[in-house]
Amino acid sequence: MKNSVAFLLLLLVNSFYAQRIQGVVQIENGSPLSEVNVYLDGTRISVKTNPDGQFSLDLGGKTEATVVFQKDHYDMHTAAAKNLLGKTVKVQLMPLQEIESVEIIPFTEEAYRQNIGYFLAQFVGADQENVKIRNQRSLKFSYDRKNQFLKVKAPKTLLIENRRLGYQIHYHLMNFQADLRAHTISYYGTSFFTVISNKPQIKINRLNAYNGSLQHFMRSVFARKTASEGFIVNEIRKLDNPKYPSEEELQRFRDFWDLNRNAKNITVPEEISDISKRKNQGKYILALTRSKLQEADYTIRENGKVLLNWPYILQVNYPKKFSELKHRKAVQTGAPVNLSSMIYIEGNRFQIYPDGNTSDPDLLMVDGDFGNNKIDILLPSDYQPGD
């Protein structure tokens, strides 16, 4: 009996250590590096290395996450958590090499002043009253006027306080760029969350941010619960717009404006006006070609993985009801607000994880209400309704 108990305890100890990653972070000469952020990307799970560069990180069961080793002014290192389980790891970070001097379009104070408002609207979102980047002035802006192309970089980790959702977010912004001419924006980075408030109203705010979000939808797909969770998924196809101008017409349009670029008073011929109108309608039109798809239509499940796989566009509709705090409980009130979003898969594949994240998130294109999911409603990937 004693031997059985000892064996059980040994199994428990091994299981405990199998859920931890420990090790040391050093610089090139082998000296320890302290105050390095070691965290699971997008979660509330994080530690800092001690003066000897050592750390021990409890994964909390999130073995599919990415471990990030990050410190300002050093190159970042990432690794899959499952590859580090139960191991003592040694990580070496190299000092970050600044090469600003070779940038064709420089980062300037003028570009900051002229574009900070646009950046905050696209990155933070609408609720800038409650969501503040505390070290906002550390951001650097570069704007190419000719091509209408904006780049933003963050030499330091952004410290974002979201009072509405009760989080402080350490966000390591690795890329932000906006093509204003094509109306496209892309950004990505790594992050970890610290809870600064858990008041009942804060929890209601989190629940309202979660319901109908991209994170909510992806979790529902993984669990085969899109219909029961209230999502309606349709097929959208791109079809050629028969009214779009021909290449010959487009050339006449360009020639006219090149000729009159510097003219003060311009009389636009009816033909050019018509070409412009048809051009602005877009080369393609979107058509709903199939309604109420099932998860099995646009996913593949193999070897324990769930893959988002579809040759066209997915339209995701959701009747969102908002919750209010009544008698210390969340109660849905009022009529639902209909949300509509597009996910542009079009032959690509993305793995969906149980927490709602996907592989290659910077390549997954979304539009509509999902496109409005910005930092002001960003939740940790380990968030659960009710947290």
C-alpha cells in the first residue's frame, strides 16, 4: 500500500513539472539577463526572469500556446510551448540592431503628429476614453506621401490600460502598416495581460466584448457549436462585375486626369464621370451563393486538428444581445443587434485552436464587425465567459 501511494505521488509530481517550463535567459557572452518578460502569447500567464536570468513558467494546461521571451532593445525569441514541456531551456537574446539610417522614408515627428489620430482609431478602436497607451510617445511614424503608405513601429513594449475591461496589456507591436490608397491595414504583435480590476460591471463589459467576437466564433467552430451559439454562416463568392470599365476605358480615365492634374477649373466629360462611377463600384461583386453552412462544410478535422478550409468567403452573422448587471447577475436586455462579418479564406488553410486563436493570424483577413475587433475589446486567449 505504501509503495502504491509513493508511486501515485511520483506521478503527480511528474505531471506537475510536465506543465511547467523553466530555464535561464542569457546574452551572447553567457551573462544572465534579468527582467525578461516570459509569457504565453495573448494570455494572463507571464513571469519575469530573476537577477540570475532564471524563470519558471506554469502553463496552466495551455500546451498549444506560443512562449515569448521579450525585453525592450533585444531581439525577441518565440517557441511552441509543447516543444519545451518538462525541459530546462537556455535562451539567448541578442541586442537589437537599429538600422533606421537606411530607411528610404524616415520616421519623423511630423508623421507622428499627422497620423497618431488615425493610428489610434485603427489600433485602439473607438473607446479611446477608457483605453490608453501609457507610453504612446515612444511610437515612431513613417509616411510615404506619394504612395499613401503609413508604417508605425514601437521600439518599446506598449503599456496599454483598458479600464473598461479591467486589464493592463503589455503589447509588443512588431508591425503596423496601412495602405491608405487600397484601404487595407495590417498589424500583429505579441501580448500578455494583467488583471487590474474584477468588479462585477467589468465582468459584464468583458462578456459583452466576447459575445459575437471573432474569438467567440472560432471557439464555436472548434467545438461544433456555431448554430447553438447563434452564428449563421453563409457562402459568399466573388463574381466579375460586368459594368466594370475595360482596360481601354481605364486608360482614357488616367490620361484625362494626368492631363488636367494641375488645372484649377476642370469640366469633367460625361464619359469620364461614367467611367469613374463604374470604377468605384469595384471589379468584383459579392454574391451570397449558399446559406446556413455547417462546420463540416468549411473545416477539415484530421489528426486531432481543426483546419479552416474553404475556397470562397465566409459570411458570419450573429444576433448580439447585450448584458446588464441586475441583482449582481448578468441579464440580457433589449432587442439584439445584428452583426455581419466576412472571413476571406479563399483556398487558404488556418488551424483553429481550442482557445479561438488561429495559425498565421496576420494572414487571416476579416471585414465587417470582425474588422472592428481592436484593442479596446481585446480579451486574453484564456478568457472564459464569467471571468
